[in-house]
Amino acid sequence: MLYKLIYLFHAEYSFLNVFRYITFRTINATLTALVISLFLGYWLIPRLRELQIGQYIREDGPPNHRNKVGTPTMGGSFILLSIVISSLLWVEPGNIYVWLVLVVTILFGAIGFLDDYLKIVRKSSKGLRVWTKFSLQTGIALCFGLALYYYTDFDSRLSVPFFKNFSPDLGLGYIILIVLVIVGTSNAVNLTDGLDGLAIGPIIIAFLSYLVFAYLAGHIKISQYLQIPYVSGAGELSVVCGAVVGAGMGFLWYNAYPAQVFMGDAGSLSLGAALGTIAVVSKQEIALIIVGGLFVVEASSVILQVAFFKITGGKRIFKMAPLHHHFELKGWPEPKVTIRFWIIAIMLALLSASTLKLR
């Protein structure tokens, strides 16, 4: 909205024309979200501590996590607030994709907030029932898919990295894919959020990748040159991605080891959902498997562990799942696990960028 207000005076002050460029507004959205996030964290963390809104640590978790008991949680609330405020200040307000992404992000944040609240009230790891949580997530993702399919110029052909002439038309089946992408990404990010700074680092890296993907998808000449689907208006999502990157960096200031605050489900579920929705709109859903490969591996480690445990009657593949706990129990210090996982996330992001030319 601020962008529109300032741009009203571009005829009198020609230098204000710079505000119409997505790149300029993306940079400012990033900086704005960073400042808001730093300020909110500085103000909110002591309040959370006073209210005793602290993290519950499972008894069967890694022994070195017991000293984290009582660390303020629900920090995702100020990440989410920073993203929304910054996005609304710098995006084109008439862009339907922006509103769809923000609504999905806020609603998933609300689910996470309720889950966190119930855990705090009950003083246990049990928040919302799994079935209730998945039903709510599926319902929101389904509504998004239907809105995208019927109320936008959405192309139901699937873009497959590395293959320029293979674009199967999924028709209404695309809606099922949308639900799987959003719900799957949201919960995969949630499972990754287990160490100080572990989830927010790859989140920042992933959104930097989709900042580029969204910009390219919304630029008709560049998208044609790269032979990727052109999505009119998708470039505006670069501003939202920038806001997530800025808010994430502000949160990381307080979440770096040793963490002063945890994001909780309010942050992880909403950020995962935002990543999934932007991947869908930019037509880079398959590339998300590469960009978010770390999240995929973390979620897969839980699925494999549970399945193997049930099939074998109590045997395990890993010392503990998700995978980051396995390395902790092998003796890796927490910061080492975090930094090495960040390095893997950067490698995967670079690999995903290569798919833009390998077609």
C-alpha cells in the first residue's frame, strides 16, 4: 500500500518511478521485514518469558535438549506479522496471487498458533489431534487450489524440470497435486524445526530461490527465453519472498545457537505453506523437491523410521528421527548439525537453479 501511495507522486517527482520496479520493492520489502522482525523480537521475547510461554521438551528427546525447557516459543507469530506488514506495504494490492498466498499463510499460522497454545496449556507435546490438524490443512489447501483453478488464468499443465517438451495436462487432478504440495511442505518444514536455527536457515535459502523463480515466471521475455511457464502477475510474489527472507533473518538473530526463542508450529507450518503455495503459483512444484530437499529428507526419515519400527516390531533405522536428532546422538554438536544442514540446503538451491537452463 505504501508503494501505491508513494507512486501517486511519480509525475511530479520522476525519481519515484523506481517504485514500480519489482526488484526495488523486493529489496525494500526484505529490509522492512528485517527491521520489523528485529523490533518485534526485541519487544516480544521478554513478554513471552514473563508469561511463561516456554517450549515443552519431550522426555524421550536428546538429553542435551533438556536445558532448553522454558525457552520462549511461538516466535513464529512475529515472523508472520513481519511478513504480512512488509508485504502489504510493498506489493501491488490488486494482485490476486499475493492475497491467496498471504491468506493461506495466515490460516496455516492460525492452526500452528492453536497447536502451540494447546501444548502450553497442557504442558505436554500434545497439541491439536493429528487428524484435526491434517483436516484443517487439507481444507485450506483445497480451497486455495479451487480458487487458483477457477478464478485465475491458471495453467493446469505441469512443468517438469530438465524436460522442455514434456508438460502433461493434469486438469482437475492439479488440485490434488496442489493439496499434496502445500500440506506436505508445511509439515516437512515443521519436522525440520528441531534445533536452534536449523529450520529458518534452509527456509531463507528456499525463499531466495523462489524469489528468483517467481520473478522469472512473471517476466514474459525471460520466461520464454528459459522455456519456463509464464504466469502473468507471479513476479509480484518476489516481494512476498523478500519479506519472508527479511523476517527470517530477523528471527535468526534471536534463534541462533543458543536460541532465545523458538518459532513453534505457528512459524513452521505457516512458512512451509507459504513456500508450497508460491511453488504452485510460479509453476515450480517439482523443483521444490530439489530446493526443499532437506525438508524432504527430514520428513522421509520420520516416515521410514515409523514404518520400519512397526514392520520389524521395534527395530530402528536411525538412532532417532527426524534425521537431525540421529546426528546429535552420534555425538555431533548442535551447531555443527545446523551449519552442515545449511550447506546442504545451499547446494540444493544451486542445483535447482541449474534446472532453469537444463531443458
